[in-house]
Amino acid sequence: TFRPLVMLDGEGPLKAAPFYYQLDHLGTPQELTDYSGEIMWSAKYRAYGNLAALDVSEIDNPLRFQGQYFDAETGLHYNRHRYYNPGTGRFLTPDPIKLAGGLNNYQYVPNPTGWVDPLGLSGCPGQTKFTRKDKFYGSRRAAFQDAKRDARIPMSAEPMEVNHVALTKIGEHGVGKQNVLDADGNIVYTREYHYKNIDNERVVIQEHSYGHEDFPSDHASHKPHFNVREYDPETGNADRNRTFHLKSVSIHYVFE
């Protein structure tokens, strides 16, 4: 794989600062963030790799599709064995492996939204299946920051509103839902943080510090966690059945 993880900017081990790549499903850089989660570089692409918009450019990022390095002088992408033109979606020279790379010697890939060619030789599927996962953290703060980062919410952003919503669990015999009560019989409320992300989308982060006792003890939902949800305009709260649509968002952000 040619999926980048970290870029070091600066000279020598003492001055080099790490910046962390946030990638899409193909491994194409969408953002670079610093140690605090602040976005230092952010861009949107056209289908074949041209930058459609450079939203944040506090630092330079030369990486494009997997295996490609942007040449600022020519506007081309160096793709290991050949140069690639993102404007035409084609390589400039024939495939070095000839017909072993396909009948079209200048083709990048059959579909740039699902395939990559890290070596400039032969295309392959970028990711065959997408599965959301759980993430685990040592503190509430770390989990909350990562939830914001994955939903493309700036680290400095304050919530538009914070709502207190009754925490529910599956009802008796698995039918319906009922309120979660504390040891004194009081309803347990959870906080919902409403934000606008950098794409001007409304995002709701649910805090479930109480966990869900009706789930098995080894399940992520049983432990304190955050969920990142779609906004439900009918209720004005989170849609509890819909994880926010970005593929960077995880199911649970579990914390100690």
C-alpha cells in the first residue's frame, strides 16, 4: 500500500514537525492536521485527481493519488514509472509492462473513484469493502477531539447548541425503548453537541458517558463513548439510527 500516514516538515530531528494525513477510501490525502488536530492543509479533488479547491494551505502537501507526487512546475503527477496528467486522466507515455497492464497503454484506471495505480503500471481496486470500526481512547478529551476531526469539525469550533436528551435502552423482552434510570430512579440525560463542519453540514455528537448497560460488557456500547450522528430536522436532535455519512467517522469513540 502507498497510503501515507505522517509528513515531517522541517530540517533535522529536532526541527521536524509531524503532520498527520486524513485520507479518503482510496488513500488520497484530504487533510493534514497538526499534533493538536488543527487542519493545516485541506483540499477537494476532481474525479481524475486535479485539485478542485484548496481550502487550507498553511503547509504544502505534494502527495495526490496513491503513489503520486505533484510536480508544481509542470502540473503533472510523478507516478513512479511514468508521469500522469490529471487534466486528461491519462499517462504521458505507454505502459512499461505493455499489454500486461491492459489494452489501453495510456489509461490510468478503469474508474478513478474506486481504483488506484500506485506504480504507474497496472490498476487495482483501492478498497473493495468499507466497514466502520470502533475507536478506543484513554480519555474523554481525546475521544471527543477525534470525533470532531473525523466529522471535519474545526478543533476551535464551539457548539451551536447543547441539548440534554433522555438516554434510552431496549425495552423489556426486546420490544420498544424505555428511559435509563440511575440508582435513585431518576432519568439519565445525555448531552448532544450540535456543530457545523467545514462543509457547512450540521453534525451532532452524542455523549454517552453512562454507556448502555443493556449491551454485553465486551461491547463498545456498554462503555462510555461518543457517537457522531446525522441531524434530524423534525426533532431538532440527533438521528439515533444514522451515523454521520462521512466514511472517516467511526461507530463508537470509546473512552475510559
